[in-house]
Amino acid sequence: MPFRSDTLSVLAYANGFTLWSYQTPDASATVVAAGYFNAATAMLRPGDVIIANLGVGTGAPMMGFIAVVAAGAGSVTVTGFTRIGP
């Protein structure tokens, strides 16, 4: 499934850092793949952190963190998914 901007929400913003929430039925490998967040290049900045709820509605949900390492010129690069919880 492609990135959906309507499920990316700001949780907190301070000193040029934004903490985001994102929900999707997609798996972690899809979400951290090159180009997944490119449609959000105008919103995301290096150093931002995304709290991701993945696998929503699939019976295999998981939560974790994704860090934005680069954003600009229509491209967003994120780190791998770091799972939290069981």
C-alpha cells in the first residue's frame, strides 16, 4: 500500500524537531523502503522521529520508531524500523 499522508500526524514540535505518529497496514520492510515517504518530503526533516503503528488491521500489528535521516528535493530517507513491545 502506498504512503497515506492522512495517517501521519504531529504529536509534538520543539526546537526544529517533530515527533510524528503514523498508522498503516503495511509491514516494516515496506515502510522503510526507499521512496515510501517521498510524498511527505515537504513535512519531514532530518532528525524527526516517527512512532509507527504498522500492520494495522492485519492481525499482526507492531509498534516502533523510525528516524528521518534525510529529506529534500522530493526524497525522504529513513532508518530501519526499531520495534518496541512484544
